Amino acid sequence: FSTIPAVPLAKTDTWPKDVGILALEVYFPAQYVDQTDLEKYNNVEAGRYTVGLGQTHMGFCSVQEDINSLCLTVVQRLMERTQLPWDSVGWLEVGTETIIDKSKAVKTVLMELFQDSGNTDIEGIDTTNACYGGTASLFHAANWVESSSWDGRYAMVVCGDIAVYPSGNARPTGGAGAVAMLVGPKAPLALERGLRGTHMENVYDFYKPDAATEYPIVDGKLSIQCYLRALDRCYTLYRQKIQNQWKQAGIDRPFTLDDLQFMIFHTPFCKMVQKSLARLMFSDFLSDSNHTRTPLYEGLEAFRGLTLEETYTNKDMDKALQKASLDMFNKKTKASLYLSTHNGNTYTSSLYGCLASLLSQYSAQDLAGSRIGAFSYGSGLAASFFSFRASKDASPGSPLEKLVSSMSDLPQRLASRKRMSPQEFTEIMDQREQFYHKVNFSPPGDTSSLFPGTWYLARVDELYRRKYARRPV
């Protein structure tokens, strides 16, 4: 290392300002199954999925769609919505855990979209670790824009997955979808610099060692504990970093959830998010050694002496926490669950679907100047707590107003999907098993069932090469 010349750090005021999300697009399949119907079909008690999991609908893909087609569709939609030239993108990375090739990246398939423009000078590749790949890709994109490698063009982050499980208790926690984000300076949703709390460790809570199947191996109870433990550690680190920044600015007070106007989470199922927001309140409670906010924490004092390990499984504490945090959940987080409630878990894009939901449920004026906390979790495990700062300018035609307006059609798009019966859903899941790894075939089905403009898998040849086509807009 002594042979490498020392390079002085760039001054803060020379870096691109307010790097973050400039534009965002969401894609989900054109069909869904109702969770109430699934409860009846699976002969479970009413409310197990709708109340116990907090889910109402679950989107799913037929054999005509795979991870490549989902990502093709969402990128195409983003570029058409923004009307940007294809050569304006200089960096593109895909976060996904839906692996259909152990060598060839989804990003290479997306390069087909850039072919006519002649733009092959695009850095970035795929990033994989369970549900965390989208966040890793977002961090990488921001780092590229802030680095000496940046050539002035936009970065694009694509994250998406098809979440499927074998028949049984886990199947109702599935879903499918993708999100594409345009990243650059002067963003209406800027990533707050220096404010990331990250925790990583080696654990087998959810993993996919068998390439012969789409299905994961899951230890559900362990995964929930890992999620909450990672949340505790990431929030503690984030809080330490923001308090250090505040001290340098002459502000000497603790950071609490009151300093976040909104809070979004990776959402394996919606009930988990309510538990997670309550968990953050508990962390604030434990840090409030001077009892300055006692009324807010009413009913929690009995649990102060528990070890952290004990708190992960204490049902009485869980109930008390959810009761104490309900108002805060309704104000800061509930609106972000709109897409997850109606479409299910989309793994890497889940957190950013929550961000899209937030944009669809509030006005630019509501969001202007707000700090949006975000927690990303991927089993195995990798997790980060970070935040966005929304622009203060919410005037008509402002970047923030345009971003919010672009998500205003989300409820209508969800309502336009086709409701399928549990029997039809099960048959399609069986069909996905049948055709998984099959060669020399064209997927059965009528492309008219897809949304206009959707890319789909047209054929897999005898050498496993996949060909895609697009349904006309």
C-alpha cells in the first residue's frame, strides 16, 4: 500500500449536491389472488392472512413472466415516463435474488433496451443478497454519482423479484414486482450523507441453495428475530451518527422517532412492519433514561429490565408496544404499506414499493422538507437504516411535485388487475414448477392478459437462451 500515492479527499462543497432519487417507476403483474379467498381455499380460520399477516391481495406471475421480463418492463416504463434519451444513462445496477442463470446477469438482458441508441457505455451489474440487493444497488448508484468516475449522466437502480413458496403456510407471503429508480444530483428525495447504520452477520434464516427450484428454505421464527435484531443495531448506529452530526452543529439532544416525519420498512408481510415501528419506539424508550417522555411510553416500564433476547419473543411486551405506538404507526408508516397490502412481498423492491406508496398517498406539500427513515433487510443477513430528505420546494412543476404526481395512478393501476381464483393461482404455481428449467418451449398463455406495454418471455430455446417480446402499448 505504501506505493499508492496519497490522494486528498474531495472537499464537501465540490461534490454533487443532494444525490438521490429523481424519478421512480413501479411494475406489478396484471393478476392477483384475494387473501380472503385463499383462507377459505386453504381451510384456515378467517383472518389468518388478512389480519395475522395484514395482507389483502397477492400479485403473482404466470410462466410468461420471469425476472428479466419484469425488469425490462419497469425500465421501459421509467424511460418512457421521463422521456429521457437512452444515452443519458451511464450506470445501471440490478438488485435481485430471483436467479435464473448462475452466470449471466439480468443487467445484460436490459442492455437490449439501449441497443438502438448505441449506448453500451453503462457501468454496473447485478447485486445479490436476499432482499437487500436493491438497497446495495442504490448505495452503489449514489456512490458512483459522488465519485471521480461520474461522467455527468444518470444512474439507474433496478430491483425486482418473484416471491414464491411451496404450498403451505408461507405461500400467502409471496408476491411479485419491480421498481426502477433514476439517481442523480439535485434530487427531490436526497439520500442524507453520512447517515447509514449497517449490520451484517452470517445466519441461515432464509436461503436458496437448491438451484433446481424457485423455492427457498425458511426458518420463519429465526428470520423474524434476525430482522428485529438487525433493526435494533442499525437504528442505534444511525442514531449515533446523526447525533454526532448534530453535536458538530451545536445541537445537543437525543434523536427519536419524532425526528422522522415518515418511516418505511422492508415488508415481508405488513404485520411485521407494525411490529418494527413499535420496536423503534422501544429503542427510544430504553434510551430515555431521564424519563422525559413518560406519557408516550405508558405501559412499557415493566419491560425495561428485559434482555434484548428476551424482548424478541415476549408477547406481552409486543402487545404493549403495538398499543403504545399505534398512533405513531398510523401517522408515519401505515400509508407506505398500500402496495404491499395489495400486492405482497417483492423482496428487493419491497422497501421501494413502500416509498412509491408514500408518494401516492401524500401530496408534495405534505412531503416537502420531511425526513423519511428507511430500513432495509436481507436474510443471511445484511441490513441498513438510512434516510431521505425531501426537497422543500413543492411548487407546481417542481421535481418533488413531478415525482409525487408520477405515482398518483398507483391505486388505479392496482384496481385494474384481474382477480383470479385460488384454484387458478394454484394451477399457475404448479405450471411454474413444471416449466422451471425446461428448454425448447414457448410459455403457454394469452399475452392479452398482460398489461399493455409489458415485456414477456416468448421462447426458451434448446440452449436455454431466452427471447423476449413486448405486448403493444
